[in-house]
Amino acid sequence: MSVKVDYYETLGVAKTCDDKTLKAAFRKLAMQYHPDKNPGDAVAEAKFKEIGEAYEVLKDPQKRSAYDRYGHSAFQNGGGGGGFRGDFSSSMADIFDDIFGEMMGGRGQGRRQGGSSGRERGSDLRYNMEISLEEAYLGKTAEISVPTTIQCDVCNGSGAKAGTAPRACPTCGGVGRVRAAQGFFSIERTCPTCQGRGEIIADPCGKCGGEGRLPEERNLSVNIPAGIEDGTRIRLAGEGEAGLRGGPAGDLYIFLSVKPHEFFQRDGADLFCKVPISMTTAALGGSFEVTTLDGAKTRVKVPEGTQFGKQFRVKGKGMPVLRSTQMGDLFIQISIETPQSLSRRQRELLQEFEEISSSENSPQSTGFFSRMKEFFEGLSD
């Protein structure tokens, strides 16, 4: 005959532990050895039964007191446990309903609460919108058309025919869940009759077929604020699909993307523009004019001897900072264009210029090749 292990030892707690500690220990072990997590494991199943039996005794103050005084004999031969064996299955079902309802994310409880009314929240919707950089700069009000569902105007979302109303599901009694006993514990599942809603519609609405909602193309006005960035998400609460049987509507999420611009690249609130200038303008100096996103003309001065990659900053000509009065800057990046398709005279002039040039005219290239020569000569020494 096998000897029963001490209940406190089975749960791994001290004899003086409080109810909170006892329940936490049981929850941890029950999750570890639950048959669903250990299919076909006879050892785990036996352990699962042991910890269930131990917790059933120790969670009850009277049974715990009797166990502390008489041990396992308190529940044998009609001892102080009085009926423990007889109601073990039903009481354990309540325990595991509590514990494993939490383990499954509280879904069983949520279904029961929601099932009493049959209402379900409508789905959220997504709408992708592409705007230009100019529209992101100025802001705009956009009109969009969204395929969605709305509440049925005949049954007011109830799904039931006029003059009737939904009634409690006869299978689950309005709970939305049914319980099936398996051994010493039970398993809950969604009611197959009402699909978890807790109610059925005997006479469905002729217009919506009992859904409480109808498909419709909705036209909405969306405000796009100035300075909006690529990838921004705008939420319109309650503009998603209507809920089932009068449930709350979902939300509409508008995902914005900004089209690439032909001349400007954006980095936060700043704009960048690459401007090619002639070799002579870079060498002799000059100026050029650019048009900014607001349509204004801005003249940029190019100093004599400007090099490739030189960057000029134009303050306040970038993008608006969202929901503020601040503005970013515009950065003009210079690239120098080498002359092409030279005439004979142009070639002669450039050759003459090359002949009379000195290292002072091209300090960067002269310095680069000088340093490179010294570097490799140093390696060979």
C-alpha cells in the first residue's frame, strides 16, 4: 500500500503559509503538470491529481485544521473530512475553472460576461493613404471612401425581427460556455449553439439576417495636419465596423505614406536639396535661385572657390514641426558639374589654364597625392 506524501510537502509550502502563498504554489504546479501540457505522461497526470487533492484540503480552513491535527487519517473511514471523497470532482472543477481561466487569459470569464448580451465589438479597419510632400507641408482635409458596416436601421442592431427580441440560449443558459466533465475535473468550451454569445435569435431581422449590421460605403473627412510624417497613423474612434447585435463599433486607422519628391529629401523637419552648379560658378563665385515648398524664391550665394559637397543652410525653409509654430531648415548641397562636349576653343582655354595653374589652385588634390607618396615611401624605408 502506497504511503501518501504530506500535503504541504506536495505543494512545496510551509505548514504556516497563508492562503495567498498556498494558492500561488498550487497555481504554479498545476500549470506545470496539467495533462494538456503533458499529453500521455502518466507520471505528470498522477502528480497533477496529487497537487489537486492537497490543495482541495488545505484551501478549506476546516479541512486544513483537521489535517493539521490528524493528518491523512482525518479523511479516512468517515473521519473529520466528512464527505471529502464524495464532492472531490465537483469542487476540483471549480478550482481549475478559477486557476486555468486565468492561465488562458481570462477568456472563459470574458465570454460569460459578453455572452449575457450577445454583443460583440466591431472590427478595426485600416485605410492606406498616400500624400505628396507639399500636402504634408501645408496640411489638408481629405475625403475618403471606406467600405465598412453600419448598424441595421430596422432592428437597431439587435438582429431580431421587429416586435421580437433575442432570448437566452437554451444550451448554455445564457452563459456562452458549456462544461463537460472528464474524470475528476471538467473542461469548458464555447457553446456550439450560440457560438459563445449567450443568446439566440429565433426570428432574425429580414434586412440584416440577424447580424444587426449592414455593409455600406462610408464617406469620411480626414484632417491631415501640417508637418505630418511618413508612417504616421491616424485613429478615428468608432469609425470602424459596427458591432454585432448592437455592440460598439471598432476604430478606423489611417496609415499615411508620403510620396518621394523629385527635388527634396526629408529628414524630420529638415529638407535637403542637391543643386548642381557649373565649374566656373564654383571657381569664380556667383549665385542661383531655388523654389522652396511654400512656393517662394530663395537666392543662394556661392562664394569663390566653392568645393563639391559644400552645404548651405536656409533657415526656416524646411517642414513645419507637427502641432507647433516651429519650422525646420532647408539644406542646399552643392555638386559641381564637369563641362562636357567642349569646343576646340574651350579645350584650348582649359589646357592653357592647366599649364599656368599652381598647387595653390588645387590644394586638396595636391596635398592628397603628396601625403600618399610620403606614406608609401615611409613603408619602404
